[in-house]
Amino acid sequence: MRVQKFEDLDVWKISMSLSISIHKALRDCKNFGFKDQIQRSSVSIPSNIAEGFERKSNKEYLYFLHVAQGSSAELRTQLYIAKQLGIIEESESIDMIEATRKISAKIYRLIQSRSQF
């Protein structure tokens, strides 16, 4: 299947799902500074994938993919902190951490394929 729009990208779909899961998991979190930061990094991943896709040049697309990959690493770090602090249940945080690894790998492969243009 040819990708016609960013909504067709599996990595965008997975990162959207993760962001929604994080928002739901933190619904009752009282640590507002941490909650804001982790939610922002989770939103940043699909947002940057989408923004890069809509840009006119491959160079810009690659830039936004790199930003999304950085946000994935930032989110993974925050999930480790949330797990250690008991903000997100351990089993849920383990699944979310694994999702960030999957997202990072998919972004890496997308960067590799786009770098050939």
C-alpha cells in the first residue's frame, strides 16, 4: 500500500495510540508539572511525524522525523520515571516503554528509507 497521507503511516497510528493511552493513564495524576511534560512529549511524536510529512522538502521531513525520534526517547525516559515513582502502574509502563522502542525503530527505518532520496 502506497502512503498517500500521514494518517496511513503505522508509526503515526502507534504513536497516536500511545499518546491517548498516556493521557488516560494520567487522568488522575496530581503531579501537574510532570503530567504536562509527559503528555507534551507524547503528543510531540505523532505531531512531528505529521508536520514533516506535510512539508514540501525531503530535508524538512527528515528534520521532523529526527525531532519525533528525540521525543520518543524523551518520553521513554519520562515513562521510566513515572514507573519508579508509581505514577503509572508497572505493567502499563512496561507496555508503554516497549511502544516507544517500537516507535523509535519505525522512525529510524523511515529515516533510513527517506535518506535515499
